[in-house]
Amino acid sequence: MKFISIILLIIITFSSCLLEKEIKMDKNIAPEESRLDTSFLMKESLDDLFIIESSNEIDSKVAIDTATAKGRYRMSEYVKKNMERILADFLISADADPSSDLFAFVVRGASDNLAEVALHSSTVDRVFQDKETEPHTFFTVIKFALKDFAKDIDVMMNKYIESYVKMNSTRPFGDFKKQILNLKSSDFKDN
């Protein structure tokens, strides 16, 4: 269990560094437009693990089940909020002039949100690949939550990609189309 706690602390530090870097990069963007902070997920999961460590054998199972349920709910809500924002960005971009600042802004926002979810997922995957990681950890919960949403994300993304291509068939967007197609939910799945 100490191993799990150490890994979580490393991830929290990693997440904090990323957040600080993103804040510097996004200094011209209003606070309400900044990306979601995921560090609270890791902090709360650490609290859950400390409860598990200090519990007796009977209470430990209850604590694990509680942490698992809370983790699945939190990660599901996180992914849903990101996807809702991404889809809203794509809807706005469909009505915007590709050469306008608005178009560039919403495309960047959608891409950054997708990249954030993919990055978080790949970080979890790297930890999950360690065979010593216990199966009832928060990492497993995150992985399952992402898999639960992967199929729905594919359907939604394909729907809006098709709509975008249809509405903008006479307008140049080249690299943007490639960028969207490369950022579908395959980024969240196992190879």
C-alpha cells in the first residue's frame, strides 16, 4: 500500500507541474475559460487510500468499495464535463470563419481538452502497467471509467466530425480535420 501512496504522490506532483505550466501558457485566457484542474481527483483518492491503510481487515473492504465508487463517479463526471465542453467548441467552430480568431480559439480549446483527457489516461496507463499495482486501486477505477465513455465519445466525435465536414465542405480546413480525426477516443483505449 505504501507503494501505491508513493505513486499517487508522484502523480499529484506531476499534475501540479502540468497545471502550473498550463496556467503560464494560458495567461491571456480568462479564468473561466481555463482547463479543468484534475489534481483534486488525486488528492481525494490519496485520502481514500490513507483510510484503507488505517482500517482493520473488515473495514478495509468497505473502504476500498467506497473509494472505488467515489473514484468512478468523480472520473466519470470529469470526462463528461470535458466532452460537453469539447462538443460545444466544435459546434461554435462550425459556424465560425476558419480564418477568424474565434475559430482558432475554439479549435485550440477543443484540442487542449481532448489532449488533457488523453494525457491523464496515458499517465494512468503507465502506472497500471506495473504488475505489482493492486487491482482495487483508484487507477483501475479511472481506467474503467475512461473505457466506459470511450464508445460514446467515438459516436459523438464522429457525429460532429461528419457534420463539420458536411457544413464546411467548400471551406479550407486541412490540418484541422486531421487534428480532429487524430484526437478521437482511440487515445483513451489500450493498444
